[in-house]
Amino acid sequence: MLSLITRTKSFRDPWVGHPVLNHRFQLHRRRVVLAEALCRWRRWLGFRHLQSLQRDGYLVVRDFLPDALFESLRGEVENQLSQALIRHPVPENNRTGFQPKQPFQGGFDRFDGGTLNRFLHLDPTHFPLASVVCRDQRFNLFSRQVIGIPMDPHKLDVYLTVHGRESRTPDLQKELHRDTFFRALKFWYFLRPVKADDGPFEYVPGSQTLNPGRLRWEQSTADSAIAHRCDPDVSGSFRIREEALAELGLPAPVAITCPANTLVLADVFGFHRRGQALPGRERLALYGWNRPYPFLPVTW
């Protein structure tokens, strides 16, 4: 029963996915509402508001760092990435679905179908400049706007995305989805330009807004996940068909292409996906995430 007051989102959990509690008492809907109320309280304690981020659910900040600092940072990251690629060549994957981490010294690989996600940890020895940049106080400001708590600099990594062939091993992250039942933050500080063929991040503006229609959709999708016990919904990361957005009064997704030195933030309670890309195309960013305990009543 304690799982009900944690971040647990999988409907394989006997309490989160309890059929009676969901069908008769709308348990999932009640968890969503409570998490939203506490998030609003935490954000109110922070006092500051960025209207565009709260209205649209995402924010794009170009020229995030001064040019000289950005060039030094990019050089540091590219150098360490090249060394990691020599020590640990990019592997291949022919299996569908989400694959487990493949750790190596200083980071790990993880496949989403054919898409490789390579993460390098930001230790100060190899990434002295990046370790300083990740403590930029603007990250705290943005995090408080979304979830009401500051950013943890330990939740940042270098992130290289290498797209695979969708025809052989489809990437489930390229389906529209929301990450979890409560508000959470993700951001990408892009060190290379992101073009249309690079699989840009896509977001449905305003889809982070919790209204009666969204609540009905949440509970209905939860009921379906419990009844059918099917992935990926059973993991609690609900998918939605693009043609179903209009039923919720939502627009089409926006593909966020951008030059290098651009920060893209998103409230991933909203619907989003990784855009389609040509096989072999890459994205390189400093990546951060902040997924709080949803029922935390206070901030600091």
C-alpha cells in the first residue's frame, strides 16, 4: 500500500493497478489530482512565475551561454565524447523495446529499439567546465517553475543520441506519451544544432494542463492498462495517438529545431516524443531531469 504515496507508476504494482480501487474509486485519478495540488503548493512557495513555461509546458532559451564560454564547453564535451567512442565503440542492437543499461567506465549505453542513448557522467576530473555550468542558478529557477523544487546538479549528464532504423527496431520514444502521472522536468542543452532530420524533440503545447478532459483520459487509460496488462501503458508511461489529441482540445505537436547553444525545457507530464530522424543522425546535449516525489508538500 505504501507504493501509493511514492513515484510508483507501473500498473503491475498490486496497489497502483488494483482493479477495484481504480474502477470503483478512480484511484489513478485521485493520485493525479493530489500530486497536482501539492505541486501547485510547492510552486506557490517559490513565488516566481514564467508565464510561457506554465502556459505552453515547454521553453526554448537560445544563446544560453556567452559565445566564448559555450565554445569552451563544447570543446571539452566533444573531446571527452571522442575518447569514450574510442574506448567504447557504438554497439548495435537488433532487439525491439526498451533495453537495459550497458555500463562502462564513466557512463552507460541504453537502447530504445534501434536508437542508442549514450550517457557520460559529469565528473569534475574529466568535465571541469561542464561541472560548473550544471550549477547555473537558472536551472533552479526553471525547475521550481515546473515542480516546485530546485535542480540537483548530479542529475545532469552528457547525452549522445544516435538514431537507428525504425523499420527494423522501432523506437517507442517516438510515440507521443507522457512520462508519469505527476509533473516532472527534463531539459536538453544542445551543443550541436538540431535540424529536422536529427529527430528533434516534439511537444504538444498546453498538454501539461490538468483539466476535466485530461483527468477522464488519465483514468480511462489507466483502466485499459489494468484490463489488458499491455506494454507500454502497463509501465505507467501512457501513450496517445496523435489523432486523439483533438478530442482533448489539443493542437498538433511542435518540432523544436534549434541552433547550438540552445536550452530546451519541458514539463513531461505533457505529451511529447522524439522526432523521426534519418538513420545514423545524432543529437548531442547536456541532459538533465528532475522527477520529484509527487506527494512532497514542501520545498527548500
